[in-house]
Amino acid sequence: MEAITAVSRGHTEHVQTSADQLRSDSQYLIAAGAMALSIGWFVLLDESSQASTWLPPLAILASCALSLVVARRRSVAGAALLVISILVGNAVFLWSHGDPPAAFFFVATVCAAGALLGPVAAIGFGIACTAAIAVAVVDPSVALLPGTAVAAVVLVWFGVILTWASTYPVYTALSWAWTSYLDALRRIEEVRDRQGELNQALASLNETCYRLEVVNQELARARAAAEEGRQLKTEFAANIS
């Protein structure tokens, strides 16, 4: 069992490293898209005299770049930072410009969360996006129309469902594969234990056979000595007669 634990621990570290590498590759693609949108935000809304126009996209750009740096040490933390940056950037864009279609961009947050952190994270960020849209409806500075808000919320949860549907089977298959691997590893270890017990039994049987052979040889010598003694006794008796 100790061998199983050691191998399992080593394989877990290998699987974790592989998962981190896959998450890192996806994160680079998503971060590149978010940074491109931040640059587009800065270029399309070229009002350099107003800090409220160019400061948010630059902050989002810096946050996305920071998430890539953090991901080199802790991939989950870097991915979470990237998703939060996308969520905050979308909210800032909606609040700073009051553009109703901006509410529909929240679906990008749940898709990124599902791709990088899993379906449960997509649900959590879906709740956060829904709360942000609800606040935008009651906030006079945004005054998001209820119809637009409902459509945005429906789109967000549709994205959550799609993300769950696409990632849950993958996570389930990985879990099954991991469980099957541990079961096979346990069976192999049991076979090795049984083989060791069998080898020990065979060694003991060989030792018993060797000792039995030695005893048979000694018994044969004893019989030969007894036969020789009888012959000597017979010859002695014949000579006396």
C-alpha cells in the first residue's frame, strides 16, 4: 500500500503539472483576447484628455499581463485574476459609458471562468455577473433597461449552461480515468504481494524437499549399516556353530 501511495502521489503531481500546463495555454489565449479588447477600447474611444477614458483599459491591460506572471507560479491564482479582470473591465465599461450592449459582454466572463477554472467557477461568476447587471438596472448613472438586463442575464446563464455542458463531461471522464488507474494500480500491487507470498512458499517447499532428501539419504545409510550388521551377525553365528 505504501508503494501505491507513493506512485499515486507522484502521478498526482504529474497530472497536476499537466493540468496547469493546459490551463496556462488556455489562459494565454484568453488573456491575449482580453488585452486586444483593452487596446481596442483605448483606440476606439480616443479621448486622451479624459483619464476616465484611457485609464480603465490600461488598468485592465496591466491586470491581464499580471495574471500571466502570477500563472507561472500558481496557475489557478493567475486564472482567477484574469477572469476577475475581465469581469471588472466589463463592469467599468458599462458604468463609464452606459452602453446597453455592454451588458451582453458579461457572457465572456462566465465562458472564461468555465474554461480556466471549471464549471463550478462558471456558476459563481454567473451569479456575480447577474448581480452586476441587476445593480446596473437600479443605478441611475447607468439606468439599464429591464428588457436589456433580462436578455443579458439570459445570455449569461446560457453561457454558464454551455460551459457546464462542455466541461463537465471532460472533468467526469478525467475522474473516471483517475479512479480506474488507482484501481488497476491497487490490483497490480495485490498481485505482486501474492506473487511474493507464493515465492516464499516455494522457497519453503524447496527447503523442506531438501531436508527430506537429506533424511532419506541418512535413512538409506542407516538401512545399509543395519543390513551389514545382520550379515556380520549371521557370519559370526555361522563361525561359532
